Amino acid sequence: MSETTLNIYDRLEQLGIELPSAGAPAAAYVMSAQSGKTVYLSGHIAKRSGAVWTGKLGATLGTEEGKAAARAVAIDLLATLHNHVGDLNHVTRIVKLMSLVNSTPEFTEQHLVTNGASELIAEVFGERGQHARSAFGVAQIPLGACVEIEMIAEVK
Amino acid sequence: MSETTLNIYDRLEQLGIELPSAGAPAAAYVMSAQSGKTVYLSGHIAKRSGAVWTGKLGATLGTEEGKAAARAVAIDLLATLHNHVGDLNHVTRIVKLMSLVNSTPEFTEQHLVTNGASELIAEVFGERGQHARSAFGVAQIPLGACVEIEMIAEVK
Amino acid sequence: MSETTLNIYDRLEQLGIELPSAGAPAAAYVMSAQSGKTVYLSGHIAKRSGAVWTGKLGATLGTEEGKAAARAVAIDLLATLHNHVGDLNHVTRIVKLMSLVNSTPEFTEQHLVTNGASELIAEVFGERGQHARSAFGVAQIPLGACVEIEMIAEVK
């Protein structure tokens, strides 16, 4: 099957990924907002077993664990995107990620942490997953989460 | 009067909000730039009585004061948007906010601070104000401001 | 020659700027992604003589050096944009910059550092270079770079 005709849900199943139910919208904002063909997803914080995945890279978490957290955020972003679009096969491009890594002033591997999200997207979307991104270290994240990522996607 | 026909300036008056004059454009950049129907507003720093609203959450400022500062930034953003569009009734959607909270490495309530902006937008724009957002803690903000927020809006 | 007909490459030559070859795309993401007429450039970290330009504003680097680093990043962004578009004269607008300055919790001149990028863009693109922007201080940047900047541009 050629990449362009790959069904995204088949691909998720091949990868053993089950999308969670999308996060509940908060009172004063929403998890996704669309303008034209562009869908903006809110910053999603890392969760593990349904609870906030807390920690600070360079202090309480290592790069590999941070990378696993970034991968988990990417799966949650796809769940929200699925919930927004209705069918992930209608996503024509993952355009951009912004990845915020809860970091000490000394930790400098935010790019390696963020690869956990970028690689997951490449695995799921192939060429349609080729995205621009920024990754950097922030002083803190809501609820003490170790990673927060927002996404821009293009849809049909 | 139904929400879709609500005049935004009437709504601002009901809320007792008077828009300030928009900030002066700096030399090398502008406070707003439009591409197609998308208006990008520059990061606006918090001000109080015309001066920079300084402080760091978790050290010199509490969450409630930070929330008030975020609300003030949202009003300044609307002033810039009014100045850009000419008529806020032509805004079809507040699409996204990015909220930077000047935080110690321990402060974890950036989402509550940012609600000050999100709630103001919901009050003014109703359904048209349903926006995606990211909120996180940064090491510092220009001139020591406690909050900085940028906005993306969709216009007719 | 009027500003609207100015050839961007002539302007770069007048300014004595030689564009480097664009950065190599990393495995899991790309340096630029386009959706419609909008090109999103990945966050570019500061480099000097081909190596990462490391340092933290407020500790190991002063504002003037940070400003020079931001100018260098802007040139690298133009190189990537040239590589993406093929002809910088097809850029109709530099729409937005987001500038991350590696800062101590005390450094508050991120706007002055970022002017190094904004002024370069104004010099090269004139009116087409009038961009919105956000600038703020972050805890760290990949590989310890002193500045990271991402860009949104509109193309024909």
C-alpha cells in the first residue's frame, strides 16, 4: 500500500497505539480551533495513566523519560485532532509543533526530548507528517508537567 | 439580542471596559500583521496605569494579581485588534492565544493566570471567542513584565 | 528604484550579507513547512562560524552580543526561506517572529536582543518586512544556544 493511501487508523493499529478520548474542553478556552484549513491545537501537557506527568528535565527527569513523555503528548494531540476533524485521513499535513520542555537552566537536550513527539508523527503520518518545529526549555509548565506541546495541522 | 448579532462595542460597554489607544509601533516591527484573513498580534506585555506591570509569579506576585494582569493584556490586545481591523464586529474568531507567565521554577499555576485573558475574551466575544491556547512559565519577559500574551485572530 | 521593485538579492549584496547554505533537515522534522501561502520556519538556533553560539544573557553574554546573535539567526532564517521558496522576491510578507532568548531570571532586555533580527529583516525587506513578533526569556535552548528564532512568512 502506498504511503499516500495509507489509512491512518490502520497505521496507528500497526504501531500499537490506541487513541485516548480527547481531553475535556476547559471553561474559557477550547482544545482546538479552526480557521480556514488550519487547525490550531492548544498546548497539551504530558500525562501518564491519566494523571499529570510531572518533573523537570535536568533535575528529576532524564532525557529518555522526557522523550517518552513527549511521545505521549503527541498521541494525545492526535486524539484531539481526531476528535476535531472526525477522520484523521482528512489531515493533509502536520504543519508545526511547538514543544516546551520543563527545564533547569542547565539542561540543553530539549531537541532530543521533542524527538519523541516528532518521531511518533513521522511514524503515523509519513510524508504528511513532515513538520516544522520549535523546542526550548521553559521555567515551568501548568501543574508541573514535564512537557507541553501545541500543534498546527492542515485539513481538507 | 442573539449572540451572533451582538455588537462588540456594546458588549465592551456592558462590561465597563474602555479600550485604551493602541500601543505605538516600535521601529523594527509592528504590533499586528495580517496574512489573508489571519491577523497576528505581537506579544503584548502587561501594563498598569500606563507603566509596565512588573513582577514574577511565585516570588513577587500571586496568582490573582497575575490573572488581573492577564486580563489587562487581553484588553490591550483588543485595542490593537480594533486599531488594525477598524471594527471589532468584523472579527470572526479569536483563534489562539500564547500566554507567557514570568515564573519562578516552582510556580505551576500559569493556566489560572492565563484564565484572566481567556475569560475576558469569552465575555466579549462569546462563541466567536472560543480560542485554542498555550500557557507556560518563562524565565523573564522584556522590561520585567509579569505576563506577555500574543494573539491570532480571524477577520472578514 | 522603488521599494516594491527592489530585488532582494541586490539588497542583500548592498548590505554585505552572503546567505549560508540552509541547515540540513533533521530526521524527524523539517526546517520549513508550507500550508497555503504560509511558510512556517522551524526554530533556528544561533550559530557563529558554523558552531552553536552558546551563552546565557544576563550571565555569560551581554545585550549587544545577543543582538548580534539574533541578527545571525535572521540571516540563517533567510537562507532557509530562500531554499524553500527558491526566490526571496516571491516573499510577499515576513509575517511574524518568535524570539527565544536564553536568559537568567533577572535579564529583561529580550526586546533589544531581538531587535538584531527585526532590524535585519527591515533592512532586507523594507515594507514587506513589517512583522509582528514576540520575544521572551527562556530557561534554556537546545545545545545551549543563546538565541532561537522561528518565523512565519507569506509567499506568492
